[in-house]
Amino acid sequence: MTDGDDVRGEGGEHDVGDAVDVILGQWAAERPDLDARPMAVIGRIARVHHLLDRGVAENLARHGLQRWEFDVLATLRRHRGGPLTAGELAAAMMVASASMTNRIDRLVTRGFVSRTVDPSSRRRVLISLSDAGRALVDEVVSTHVAAEDRLLAGLDEGERAGLADLLRRLLLSLGDRPEAP
């Protein structure tokens, strides 16, 4: 990238720079020999993650939930309410299983999930949504999807589909694969 390079697109609102454009311009001025174009993608993905995460968290906070709480409840709901072991739940959520015990403890305390011993193996503990947990996640998931739709309002349906495809391709190229059931 050289001093004269413009990292922005052409036409309409795409001519407006963002915070990443400022950073790229600074690097271009300080290190004209450096091709900083990868920063345009990685920096924007990081900024998008931050801004989307904040928007999602604001919606969940209106329901008295933190992101991780919703993730546990929604994962159980997607699996017909459970039951799942803590390890299965962690794998389905793509988080470290070490963090699950504390998360489950807190949701049990709030009355949103229950633990039962697996009748076929006393060593296994099964986690299920309680009636209160199922009612809450069913209510929240509708507002969650609506909030995500509002967060993506700057893109039309074709742009959303194209972006989703590009992000899928990037994830696959980075080795992201679903865990075997």
C-alpha cells in the first residue's frame, strides 16, 4: 500500500471512511513500504465483532441475561431442551468444558436449568432446561433475532448472503469445522 492508495470503495456511502481507514492511513504515512491491506479485513472484522457484540449484549441485558447465559439456554433449546452432559453442551457451544461447571451452577441457582443423574450411567450428569428456562429462551430468542436483524440493517439481503458466504469460506480456510455429533 502506498501513500496515495485509498482503501475505501467507490461510490455512495462507501466513500465515507471508518476507524480502520484512519489506522491504514497512518500506517501508509509511516510505513509506505508496508502492504497493510490484510489489516483492512482483520481490523474490520474485529471492529464489527465489538460493535455487534455490544448490540447483542444490550438486547440480552433487557431480559436480565448475559451473553453466556443466553448461549447455554439457546444451545439446550436447539437440542430440544436437553438433556446434554456438560461436555456435550460445551462442544455444542464451542467453548472449553472447564468453564461449564460454573456456568451451569449459576443457571441452576437461577432456576433456568436442572441437573439429573443419567439413569443409564450414574457417572453422567445431564443438564436440561427447566420450564422457566424454556419459557425465557423462547421469549428472548425472538427479540435476539430481531436485534440482530436491526444490527444488519445497513446491508440488503443480497449483501447479507454474500457476506455470510465469504465469512463461511474464511472460517473453513482457518480450519473451523463443526464437531461430530
